[in-house]
Amino acid sequence: MKIQILGPGCPNCENLEKNAREAAKRLGIDASFEKVTDSNQIVEMGVMRTPGFAVDGEVQKSGKVFSTEEIEESLKAFTA
């Protein structure tokens, strides 16, 4: 599984990545992480407000720093 953190690399992006890593760890998911900082690529993925995250190229959530629990809920759909 590849988890992408979408945003310019701001503190909110860093916090979202931290929460995503914790969510993956809690669920026992072996995930690779990628930072997507190119604004054109972020917009092409359909994200208008950062930070956001995608799983295997599919945007899950964007627009705020999501909690570990919120991210876990999104990741569970990919482990079922």
C-alpha cells in the first residue's frame, strides 16, 4: 500500500503524515509513504485544499489535519 501526503510540506502536512504513519502502524499495515508537493500534481488529483492524503493514488480526505482515528477509518476499507 502506498500512502501519499498531499501538500507543500507545511507543518499541517507533517502532522498529517505523522497521524497517517501512526494509523498504519496501529492497523499493522506495511505501507510506503510518499510526499506529493507539486501543486499541479495535487490539483490533478482533485485536491483544492491541502493537506490531504491518498491511498494507492486515490484521494481519501483533504482540507485539514485528520486525526489518527479518522485516517484509520479510511485505511480499513483497503484492508478488508
